[in-house]
Amino acid sequence: MAEVAIILRAGREKSVLTRHPWIFASGIDQVEGEPAIGDTVLVLDNKKKFLAKAAYSPSSQIRARIWTLVENEAIDHDFLKNRINTSIGRRTGLMQSENTDAMRLIYGEADGFPGLVVDQYGTTLVMQLLSAGAEKFRSEIIEILVEILKPEHIYERSDVEIRHLEGLQPREGLAWGKKIMNAIQIHENGLKYLVDVTEGQKTGFYIDQRRNRQKVFELAKDKQVLNCFCYTGGFTLNALAGGASSVTSVDSSGPALEQLKQNVSLNGLDESKSEIIEGDVFTLLRKFRDQARSFDLVVLDPPKFAPTISQAEKASRAYKDINLLAIKLLKPGGLLVTFSCSGGVSRDLFQKIVAGAALDANVDMRIIDQLSQSPDHPVLSSFPESFYLKGLICQK
Ligand code: SAH
């Protein structure tokens, strides 16, 4: 078979040479041959010199994602197995040191496997195929995961919007193994959680907040805590277990709050200290302000307001709004634990937003800690897009 190739515009080889894994449609001068969706193509510079091998995605602006910069490396079963093994190998000992059985084993581009996410929850794996290249090798990936990890189940949650950009239909369901009957029980930092991998958000749990949940555990003693965007109660459980005098948890998702209640009782925590409110955080923070309620510690962990830079401005207003309201609800000396998981909002911008909120509230806030995504979500040095979760702990 004649090899298919994409030839870059002059100058556009730079991003490949700096090891960035994406080739944008705008950087391509010509396509040689007729690559189908997900096919492996050669990436050549404008003088037709080899740069990389990549997965082709004809309908995406990210037209190709790089597999390798090595010319004689074939993209086959052994290659994929090696990448998966290496990624798992990088996490050796991490489950033990992080005191959990829930971990991201493969974080896409940052782990050298564009478009593939694999999360482990005990003996269950949850897989997301987010790119044409990962989709192409679906059956190999499943086979390799079974061979290496011997899971009880592999559940697929490729039911995300971004699949459409790759020209792929959403897919969700059991990919391998026994039917999953109930929520899966995992543990993290001495607490137990029920995780619904079939219906829950993301792959079921916000694994990336693990270390930040531990921070809240350490800070919560004797505090009145407000946990906004609480989902199934990660921060709530840690605050209660850490000795909070009360925890008010708010989320708009009824099923998430049901799971939160179960998680509180699963851990034998004091339900009388846990107030649960189903509703919109923006509205509720205003209501609390009008009622002059106050708290010692407020957690803000909203959903992604700005997936890309183009939405950053609108998102900034939303972040400022909730941070301003939260600062107003804090008692003097109180703590704000605030996050942004928007790729389109940099750490710098986020800090400026929080500073702007403090200014509008007419108070000084002191940053006492900088938080980030947990280490099983590594940030690849040549791929700043892999950094998304920013957090600040600020004291009033
Ligand atoms: N802190 C959680 C993860 C939060 S994810 C953890 O550690 O597990 C964001 C949550 O915000 C989701 O549960 C979603 O249901 C909720 N949400 C989104 N928009 C909301 C809104 N306007 N008001 C209240 N909750 C909202």
C-alpha cells in the first residue's frame, strides 16, 4: 500500500519539532493519497522530509494527532501495548502513595496516547475514545487493557460532545466483561465513595481533585463549610471527616445529591451536620447573601465555563460572580477554596479574576496555597493544553 502523507506548510513544522502533538488543518499544505478517518499518515515538512507519524482526522480542525517522531516505528499492536504499559508503569506505587484504588491510568496526549482516557475504579476500567486515531484502534485497546490489567469490566464512556468534532458518534456501554449491576465502591484517603460509572458525570468521579479533597480534610476542623457544585460529595465527605461543625452542599443534579447522601451514610458520618440543597449556585449564593448567612470555608468547584480561549471572557464574568459572592459570605479569617477547570482560563487569568472579586468586595484576600490536578493527570511539558485544573486557597 502506498503510504499516505500530509505535507505541512513551510514554517509549520515548528510545532512538531517542539513535540506538540497536534497538527491543525491550517498548517497543512497538501494531503498525498486518500487517508480515511483514523488512518496513520506520515507527516512531512514542506521539503518532504519526515517529521512524524500521526492519526488522520478529516473533519476535525485538529487534523492529525502525532503517534511518534520515530520514522521506523510502526503503529501496530506492539506500539500501542508499549504506550499503554509505559503509561501504567509511570504510576507504579501511586495508588499506594495516594491512598486510593481510583486512578487515571492513561491521560490522552499527556501520556503519549492521543485521545485515549482510561480510569481505573478498583477492578473496573472506564475508557473514553476521544479522537479518530484512538477510535480506529478500539478493539486493540480493549484487548491490551484486558491482557495487562485483567479487569472485571471495561465500560466505555465515549459519550462526550468532542467526539462530534472528530466526526464520531457518541458511544456508551459495556465494552468487555460482566454486566455492571451497581455503583462501584472505591476508597480514597480513608473515605469510601460510590461511583456510578454508567450514569455519572465524566467517567463517574472527579479523580483529578483527590489531593485537593485531602486539603479540605486538613482545613475543615470546627468550621462551617459551604461546598458549592458538590456533585457526589467529594469535598463534603472530607470536610465532615475532617471535623467540620456543619457542611452545606449545593448542586443542581438530583442524582448526584442522592449519591452524596449515600456516601455520607456509607462512611458513618454525622448526617445531622450535613445540609443538602438542590439548586443553582448562582441563585443560592445571592439568597445566602440576602439572608446574611456566613461560613468559615467555602469551596467553589464549578463545571468548565470556558472549554476554549474563545469563551474566556464570558466565563471570567461567571467566575468573578461566584467568587465575589463567596468572599462576601466568608467570615473574617475565612477560607475560599476556589477552582477553575477551564482550559481556556490560565492560572494567571484565574488569579486576576479572584483578585478582581476581592477588590469588588472591598477586602484583602491572601493566597495561602496554589492547587492543581492530581499527579495521575500529568501536564506534558510540550503540551500546555494538558494543564486545566487551577485552584487557590485564599484567606480573608
Ligand atoms: N466538586 C466535585 C465536582 C464538581 S463538578 C467533586 O469533587 O466531586 C461540577 C458540578 O457542578 C456538577 O456536579 C454539576 O451538576 C454541578 N453544576 C453545574 N452547574 C451548576 C449550577 N449552576 N448550580 C449548581 N450546580 C451546578
